[in-house]
Amino acid sequence: MAAPHIAIIGAGIGGLSAALALARAGFLPRVYEQAPQLGEVGAGLSLSPNAVKALRFLGLEAATQPLADEPPQQITRHYQTGEVLVRIDRSDTTERYGAPYWQMHRADLHGLLAEALRELDPSSIVLGKQFSALELDAGGSRVEFNDGSAIDAKVVIGADGLKSQIRHQVFRQDDPVFSGFVALRGLIPASALAGVELAPGSCVFAGPNRIFVRYPVRHGALQNFVAFVRTEQWEAEGWSQTGDVAELKDHFSEFAPEVQQLLAAVPGGRCHKWGLFARDPLPSWVRGRVTVLGDAAHPMMPWFGQGAASAMEDGIVLARAMSLAENYDEALSRYEAARLERVTLMHRESLLGGERLSGQQTSALKDEPVRTEDSLGITEYDPATAPV
């Protein structure tokens, strides 16, 4: 089944993954991005084995490997004492799950996806196109943009994130709700950490109402950190703003010396700050020949590091459904059926993960059953072979 025009709204990791998978399958996707230039904000992200299998399907595993760090372990420590509460050995991840566990700079992954897509079709990404409205009919949809232009598409895929306008206009769900957590994020150059001893791999310091995560990216050239603070409300006008490291130091003044050393090394005394907003997964992802993927369909809390992974999975399963089905309606139905149960599990467990890490009895994590993406079977999944 060949499509004369599949329109993807949003050029994030999910949208580009879907476009690349569709293009490799012989379709003609076009990605419409509101930004005037293609770029990806952010810092580090995790690619668990299910995500690396997605990259393998897209033909990007070999290109990604030199840019990624492979942590030998993941440690959860007590926020004050530094006592190891949970240790996950990552040394045999490939043998156990068929792919490694990687961590890398988000911009590096985004750049690889965009480059690979443009190599297949230089006109596949259209910039400066802010989505405005959508008209559905039985044969497809008409997509309108803020600049007054419009296109007709056989299938429309909303990959426009948590604040998705496709979701809002087509599926009419509630607005995102503040989750109760504020996140502060930054990157620290290795040169600023001379003399600071950091255990290899990634580390989480868990404490009451606060969580601090750090791991290396770009082979140790940078240390990525994200700090989470529980608060009653988000008072900023937007969802994202610049934060002051002095605020971070105040929130985490009781945390272990390693955290204090990291915060003292943050360049410029500033960091990125944003409120974490949540919404329930959609009960249905299809209206006519319109569907959604990634955060537009099932925005997740970051505790399991599955946001990018699940969006990549969505794009690949959607492309496979398009290739296998006899018509567009069947393809979208198969895509929805293949993904709903899995992402609902991932969404629920990601939410609960933050509650466990920020609970009042931190030491109890040592004795509680471990619930991770590994123990729940999330990492075993392969979007290239999963039933569609």
C-alpha cells in the first residue's frame, strides 16, 4: 500500500522516527515543523534496549553507537548518606535483552534521525509550518497552517508533543495537569569536575520529595543532571524557564557531598527549569485517517526514561502496520491495537516510579521489590518483530 502523501506534524524524535520508518518502507511522508530551523533542545536521554532495537530497525544502530555511552551499572543511593539502595548491573544487558543500554545527548540522536531522513528525501522535512486547523473527510484530511498555506493528506500523524494541537482539535481531551514536580536540568563539562570522583554509569539520589539524577554523555565530556522537586503548584507563566542554581542548592542542601560537588560546578550558575505536566493516555488514537504518537498520545513521566523510546516504537509499529495492511483504515486500526496495552503499562509504571523514589521512607527502597523497565519486561520488546 503506497501513500501519495502522509503528513506528520512535528519533527521531534517520534515524528522523525515515524517518517524514517515510513520512507524506508516506500511511503512518501512529509514532516511539518513549526520551527524555522531544525534543532532539538534538551540534554541527556536514555535508550534502553527496546529503543536501541528501534534504532536497529531504522538502520541507525551503528551510527549511534559512537555517540552513545553504555553505563556498566545504574545505582540508586540514599540522598543523605550515599548508601547504595539499588544496584542494576548493566554489564550483560546485550546478552540478556538482545541490545545494549545507552545514554546520549538528545541533540545527537535528533540530528542522526534528521540526517538519515533527508538522505532518503531532501524535501521530507518542511520548516516554518505551524499547524493551525484540520478538516477531516472520508478520503483523508486537509491540514492548514498559520501562514495561510494548506496541504491535502491521505493520513495525518500528530507527533506534536504534550501540548499537541492535533490531539486537542481531533480528540478533544482535557488539558495537561501539573504533576506536582518541577525539574531543573543542566550539563556540566568534565573540566569543571576535575578531582571529583564519580562512580561509573548513572546514579539516582532518592529522597523525600526530591530526586537527583546524573549520568555522563558524549563519553564523559559532559555530565548530565536532572533534579526533581515536588511542589504544590507551578507558578510560572510558561512551562519552561531559566532556573537559578542557588535555588537548586537550597532544595538539595541535605543531599550527599557528590550532589553538592556537582551543583557547585554548574557553569554560569543557571540551568533549565520546567514544570512536569501530565495527562492520561488516549483511550483511542484514531479518528478517521488521523492518529497520534509519542507524547501527543501518551505523555509519560521521566522516571523510567521511556518517553523517546516509546515514541520511536510508535513510529516503527505504525510504519509496519502501513506496510502490512490493505488500506489506511486497517493500518491505523492495527497500529492502535498493537500499542495501546503496552504504552498504558509504561505510562502507569513511569508515574508510580516517581512516587516510589520521592517517598518519605527512602531507606525502604533497599528492601522493596525492584520495579524497573527490566523487571516489568519493557526492555525485552522489539518494535521490529512485535505483533501488528
